[in-house]
Amino acid sequence: MYKIGVDIGTSITKIICVKKDSFKIVYKLSTKEKDLKKNLEKFIAENNINIEKIENITLTGIGALNFDENIYDIPVKIKDEFLCVAEGASFVTKNDDILVVSIGTGTAFIRKNKENIKHMGGTGVGGGTLENLCKRLANVNSFEEILELAQKGNLNNIDLKVKDITENQISNLNLDTTVCNFGKNGKANDEDLVLAVINMIFETIGVMSAFLLKNDNIKEVITTGTLTTIPLTKEILNHVEELHDIKFIIPENSEYITCIGAVI
């Protein structure tokens, strides 16, 4: 038997199909198509999934609240998004005591332990920031183009760093520490601008994570969402780790964690 989990976000819908006995992902899809029913019907048809073997479909995300139909007479249920994020991250990492960062259009921080799950807050900085700032600053219209340009960018042309102010290390801040995102006004090109947007987003999310755990007994942060698939993500978060006593983990299928939480 199969279970299907659907995460209906503000800008992207993600779907997974798992085997009920193992919860192994057998099919997955990420699309900007808004029509949920069309997405599900296409997903089931293209993967030749036997409808009679689908036990249920679980919806989560902001868009799930607007859906009240069955698909092919398959039972459809709705599950709280923050619960899905926390349970999905806990399941794939086999850890019940975690802070989960869910990076979607914006970003949410969820703390989970064995007793409860708590939404700690969030920020409007996220995937929507990346897409729209890059479009306005560099006339970039696709995620693929953003990644291509970012690989050629140089943060030294646009971000103000400690080394631009002094030759000496300040406290625990190394010379490459950012003093001001977009702090230089001069020779930056489109590649630099796009890279600087990515860097600003992940530095902001990383530092917010560190502050949330200042008085906590855990130091690991599970990072999820489509943006975690950007190759530069771990590199930027590594710099945050150097400044704070914290460790960022990007699990396998990190962009589908909410879907995984929906089906377990």
C-alpha cells in the first residue's frame, strides 16, 4: 500500500508517494502549478500508481486549508504544517530533540522535544526574498539562472567585511565576517548581487537559529526547504557555525521534509 503526502506552499507544491511499510519515497514531484487536483491526478497517472493501493492522501501547508475534496474517492486529510515539519525532520534524523528551520517563501523555526512541538517564530526572509530581490536587482527570472550567476559572484565586491575595516581580528570575529550585507557601493555586477542576496538570506537565518539556541541545551539545527538544495547553502552556514556554538544539518530529501511529516 502507498501513502501520498502533499505540501502546498505559497509558491511551490511538493508531492511524495511512500510505501506504507517502510516509508521509503518511491516517487516525488516539485511544481509551481497551482491546481492541486490537476497536480495529484498528473502525479498518479505519470507514475502509474495503482489507485486501489493508495491508502490515503495527506495535505499540509497554507494551501491545504482551501481544499475539501476527495481525489479518485481516496480519503484526503489535512495535517498541521508545523507538526509535519517537526515530525518529518525528527523522522529522517532519528532525533526527538531538535530545532527545525523550514525555509519556504518565508522561514519558520520549530522546536521539538519528546514532550511537545512549539513554533518559535519566523522571518519574512526566505525563498520569496531570493526570487524577487534577484529579479529586481539583476533581472533574473528563474531559480536555475540565480544559481548559475551566484557561482560566478564575489562577495568581496559587495559585502562589507571586518577585513575592510581593520587588519586585526575583533573578538571572535574573523576577517571574513560580514559587517554589513550590501555594504559596498561600487563595482558589484549581477553575479555579485545574486550571490549577496543568497548570502544575506542564509546569514540571517543562521544567526537567528543561533540566537534561538543561546539558552538551550541543544546545538544542532535541522535545515529544510527548497533553498537548502542550493550548493552554496552549507558553505554560508559553515561561516555561521564558526562564530556560534551551533551545527547545521541538511538531511537527505531536505526539500521534502514537510511531505514526509505528512505521511508518517
